Amino acid sequence: MEFVVLLLIFGFITHRLDRRLKAQEAEIATLRGRLDKALTGAVPLQAAPSVEAAPEALPDAQPAEPLPEPVLAAEAAPLPEETAQPTAPEPVTPPRAGWRELEESLASRWLIWLGGGTMALAAAFFIKLSVEHGWLGPSVRVALGLLAGFGLMVGGEWLRRRPAQRAVAALRPDYVPPALTAAGLFTAFASVYGGFALFGLFAPLVAFALLAALSVVGIGLSLLQGPFIAALGLLAGYVSPLLVSTGDPDAWGLFAYLLALNGAGMAVVLYRRWRWLGWGALAGAALWPLLWMIDPWSRGDALPTGLYLLLTSALFLVPAVLGVVAGTAEDRLAEPAPATGWRAALPDWIRRKQRHPADRLAMMAMRLFGLLVAAVTWRAGHDAVSLTVLTLFALLAMAAGRRTERIAGVAWIAALTVLLSLAPWNLPYVPSSPPPLTAEGQPLIVADPAGYPAAVVRFLWVAGGFAALFGIGGFAALWGARRAALWASLSALVPLTLLTLAYALVEPPETAIGWPAAALALAALLVAGTTPLARHRHRPGAALGLAAFAAGASGAIALGATMTLQEAWLTVALAMQVPVLAWLERQMTLRELRGVALLVAAAVLVRLAINPYVLDYEGYAWIAYGYGLPALGFLLAARLMRTAPDGRGDDLVVMVLEAGALIFTTLMLSLGIHRWMAGSLEAEPSGLAEVALHTLSWLGLALLLAADRRWSARPVAVWGRRLLVLMAAATTVFLHLLGLNPLWNDEWVGTWPVVNRLLLAYGAPAVLLLLYLWYDPPPSRSLRSAAPVLPMLLIATNLALEIRRAFQGPILSGYDMSDAEWYAYSVGFLLFAVAMLVTGIRFGWGWMRHAGLVLVLAVVAKVFLSDMSDLEGMYRVASFLGLGVSLVGIGWLYQRLLRPPADNLLDQRTH
């Protein structure tokens, strides 16, 4: 069972290499075919691809010792003279059959690796068997294991050097020597570990040294025998500290050993260009500091751990930095095209693009080691050593990014590492008044002359130092850089972010004026930085750099406003940055500023539209200026951007600004109405009157957008007014007619005839809806026919409720109804139907004429079905008399107003 498990593990490991070896075999076959054609004269020798193009394809080739030339078919049998001349390329041979390929793979690859693993397991089983039966002493067993291991390694190298084996290796991958070497390396490693863990023959330091030496031997042999040995050697090196424990953890010794191992691994990566081996080394190099910080960490370990992280980061940056200077032409990639628009001012790692493999390794290493540096800073309690390591890490990243601009994004990684390191800093409370005193009369919180505790002052100095580092360093790095926008964004945004973080962590009193002064000073510095950059705006990336500085200055001003202003004025200050950015974009022709304006506008929209804390603001006036001024600012910014000189001003940003202005105007009207009617923004709607005012405000705003020809064709105006009308229509149906109907809601509707809450809730919305339908009729014919139904229903409801108010008073609920009231419904709706008929005939509105006829038929049905039995006396006589006179009058109107033309009458008389 144990043999099966170990065999499965070994098979899984070799399977991972099988795919790469197949690719190498295909490359070798291609090279071999081209070489045969070149030797026969079919293809010039210069046309053959360079072996350097696939350095991994021949891992066992050794230029130091000349190889015997293989006997080719072209040399074994002389060719006829006619075939010696250059001919057309031979057709590609069809692929081998599946069974043939499977047979060759089993015989030349899998059986060899299986044999090597079997030999390693045989050695392990022999040691186990000797232990169980007591055949040999512990020393003899370990010695035999070591001898067997070294014998297999020597045998593998000896076999690799044999001329026949080298000839095989020149034609196809040779797996026999590395299989023997891997088996010997495993046997020797297991023997040393068994001597330490099972028999106690080696002291911990001796066992660790022997295991480390075996790891180095494996890495060295990999230069001769291929990548599998390198992976095995690195794995043994990273596992050795876990297997051998001294009982007294020493960070200096561990990280010095790991640093040497990382250096050996990266040297192999650079020499043989096995880039996948670099990822394995990165995993082992990053895992050990994390494990150390979890368990054996002790006070004072920040220095060895920090030095290890710094030096290892530099090691993994070396392939990317040397890739430009010492890399071959095949290893170099074309410089990525710079991003356009405001995205170029963002950190480089946000944008996905093709990278050189060495660059990907360097970027991932800096991300991992940046997190570990931040963890060391937290673990060490932000002491001087950890902060020094953090500073050196930032300097290393900025220097590497400026040296090789393909990986300039590592500077932003360092900036994020600094922010991540400083964010959890635990600071004492800053009192807004003199600090409390102890029983002895001493201050409970030690403060410096400026009034802040000493720990807060230290934090401020650290944050200010990093702000200066990135601000000055980024500004100095952008000169002559091809990615000036990235360095400009680093110089402008990182100090601003650090100032924001410091303000959030310190929580100073509201009366502290130093914070807004610092924000304004930062804005002034960023504005001053644009002056020298503007002189070189013709250079690539300079325009984006100007946009980054402008965005930083705008953000600093907004931050200063945040520190000074409260509640609605804060939002107003933020919103006023949008027209300022639009003006700068117009004056400096920097379209990249539109992206910054979009971000600021989004922040203002979130704060005003979905911020629940605005309901806690007190007073009425803030609603007017808190929403009105941002709406005006957004409209002004949209106009400035839309009328840009380049003719490309009308874009998504302009639409967002126009939509924001419409949202702010709608919210200003709605919140003002609610505050006036309900008394508080947190209260529920007061009743039908308040809901009716909301409906009228939405319809009035929609009517204004439809009537104003300057805005009526704008997409925001079109869809905005349709949405407002839809909201108003839904409110009238579900609240006016159903939920808050005074027939069953017991709401007071007023004592004045006609001019009362019924007119406000039903008559006025109906009129506004009709006006809107006249200015902006629906696009489809079916909607144009159905849309007037709602305003007509509202007018009919207003008429019916007004008749009831005349007989019942201001409270309409109840079940009593007199004959006079019931007769009044017939008279009122009959007159209303006649008015609809006259209006529809006069203006040619067929829908109103048809609605009037339907209402007449409804009144006729009421009279015959209800009035005949429910009314008595003169009310019954008057009902039928009035209905008859009305019907005759309607017929007369149709004859007079809808008579056919004279020509048709003559034709009818003739026939």
C-alpha cells in the first residue's frame, strides 16, 4: 500500500513535467528536420532558427565538450546528382499514429522516470527492512544510503557524458541520466534525514548543513541535467528548515540560509532561463517569512526579516532589470503602447496588458514582499527598524521602476504598501480641550507643545516623510520618463492620500486650522508643479501628468473643504470642483481631466443621492443651496465640456453631469416639499396633499424639459422627463386613486368649492399631464391612444369627489347619499361628456370625442339602470328630461359640426 501511494505521488510529479517535455521534443524534431534540409542543400543554413530561441529545448547540451556528430541519412547514402540541387521543401510528414506515440512515450519517458522512482523507493524500503530485522546498525544503514545516493548521482552524470548517450540527447530529450540523479538525490536526502530523525546520528546543525549541501548539489547538477533536478534541489532546500529543528529558532541563521538559496535559484533562472523555476522560488521565498511571523516571531526579528525581504525583492527584480540590458533579442518584448485617457494616470497594475515573463515575476514578487513588509511593520509595532525597512522598500521600488519603466508600476505597489502599513497604526485620542489630569496633577496624556500626544506627533512625522518621499521622488522621476503620467500620479495622489489617512486616524478637533492649511499648501505645491511641466507638454505623457497634478490639486482643495466645512456646505465645496475641472480641461485642452471630473461627480452624486445622513440635517435653507448649487455647477461643467473647441465634447461625462443636475433638482424639490409638509425629513409623508405636490413637481419639471427647445432633444432630457412622468403616473394610480383616496382615507379635503385639495391631487395633475402629452406625445401610436386615459380618469375623479364634497362636506368618507347627490352625478358627468365632445370636435381630437361618447353611454346606463329605481319625484323627471335634451343636443352638434362635405352630400342626393 505504501509503495502504491509513493508511486502515485511520484507519477503526479513527473506528469507535471511531461507536458513541457513534449513541447521540447516537438521543438527538437523541428530543428532536426531543418538541419537535415540544410545539410542536403534544400534550405539555407541561415534560415534555421537559432537554438537560443528555445533555450529550454536542450537542457542537457554542454558547449564545453564537443559532441560526436550523429550519422545522418544524407551522409549514410550518397544522393544522386539530380537530387543534390536545391529543391522545393518536402511536404510535412503526417503525425504518428496514436499507438505509436503512446508506445514511444512509455518506453522513452515514463518507464525511465518510473524506474528512477522505483530505485529511490527500493533504497527507502531497504532501510526500513533493515531497521525492522536489525540486520545492520544505524551508522551502517545511513552510510550505505549515502553511498547509494552518491553512486546514483555519479552514475547519472557519468552516463550523461557517454558519447552514445550524448548522441541520443542531441536528437531527443534523454531522461535516463536525470532519473538516476533524482533517485540518488532522494536517497541521500532520505538517508541524512533518517540519520537525524530516527537514529540521532547527526546533530541538528550537522543534519541541516548536510541537507543544505544536498540541495546545493541538486541545484548545481541541474545546470547539467535539466530542470527537474533544479526543482528537486530547490524543494529540498526549502523543506530542510522544516525537517530539522534546533529547538532555538534563530531568524538571522534561517533568513541568511534562505537568502543564499534564493540567490542560487535566481542564478539558475538567469543562466538557463527556466522562468517557471522563478515562480517556484518565489513561492518558497515568500512562504517562510509568513510562517516565521505566525509562530516563532520574537522582539528584535524585524531587522533580519526586513533585510531578507529587501534583498530577496532585489533578487527577483534582477531578471526584469537585466532583461533590457543583457537579455537576448528573443527575450525582449516591444514596449507596451501607453494607455489613452485618464486611465494612464492610474496605477500600472490596474491595466491588463502583455508583459515580459521576467516582468510578471518581478511585479508579483513586489506585491507579495510588499504585503510581507507591511506585515513586518504591523508585527514590530511601527518601530524605527520596521519603518526604515519600509522606507528602503519604497526607495528600491522607485529606483527599479525608474531604471526599467516596463515595471514602473512597482512604485505604486510601494505606495500601496506604505498606506497598508500606516493604516492600522493605533493612535491615542486627541482631546479637544486640555487633557485630563491624574491624582498628582500631571496630564494623563503626554502632549508636545503643539497640543498633540507624542505618539500622534511621531505618526505625523512618518506620514509627512513618506508624503515627501513620493511627492518629490515622483516629481523628479517624471523628467525624461516615457511614462510621465504614472510618476506624476504618484507625486500628486500619494501625498494627498497620506494626508487624508492622517486626518482620518488622528481625528483632530474641528477647531484645528493646521489641517486645512496643510491641504491648501499641498494644493498650492501641486499647482506650482504644473508650471515647469506645462513648458514641456509636447513630450509624451506630459499632458497626462498635468491632468494628474490638476486632479491632485482639486482633491487637496476638496479635502481642505472637508476639514473645514460640515454637512451640506461640504458637498457644495466638492461639487464646485467639477466646473473648475471643466474650466481647466477647456483652457488646457486636457481631455484626461474629464475622467477626474467624472470621479468627483460620482462622489458628489453618492453623497447627495444615496447618503442617508442628509436626513439628519437641520433647517430648510440647506436643501436649496445643498442641492441647487451642485445642480448649477454640474450644468455649468456640462456646458463647458459640451462646447469644447475640439468638437468632441459631447460624451458620456457630459451626460453624467446633465443627469446629475436633473437628479439634484428633483431631490431639491422633493426634499423641500417633504420638509415643509411633514416638518422633518425623517417623518413619513403627511398625506394626500404632500404626495400631490410631489407629483406636480415631477410633472412640472418634465413639462419644462419638454417645452425648452434648448434641452428637449438632449438624451438626458428625453429619458429624464419620461422617467419623471412615469413616476408621476405610478404615484397617481397607486396613491392618488387607490391608497390615499379621500373616499376611504378620512382625509380633510378643504371647505372651498373647486379650489381645494381635490383640485391639487386630481385636477392639476390631469392638466399637466395633458400639457405634457401635447408638447411631447409618445412615440408609438398605441401609446398616444392610451396615454390620455389617465388624465381623463383624474378629471372624472375630481368631478365625482367635488360633487360629493358639495353634499358631504370636507370629509368624504361615509355611506349616506341623498337623491340630490345621486342626481348631481348624472348632471355633472353628462355636462363633462358634452364638454369632451365639443372640445374633441373643435380641435379634431378623436380620442377625446370617443371618450366623450363612452362617458355619455355610461350616463345613459346609469339613468336607465339606477336613476329609474333609486330616484323619486322631480329628481327622476329631471334626470330623464335632462338626459333626453342632452342626447338631442348631442345629435344636433354631430349634424352641425361633423357634417360631410358638400360634394359628398350632392353625390348622396344623386344616388
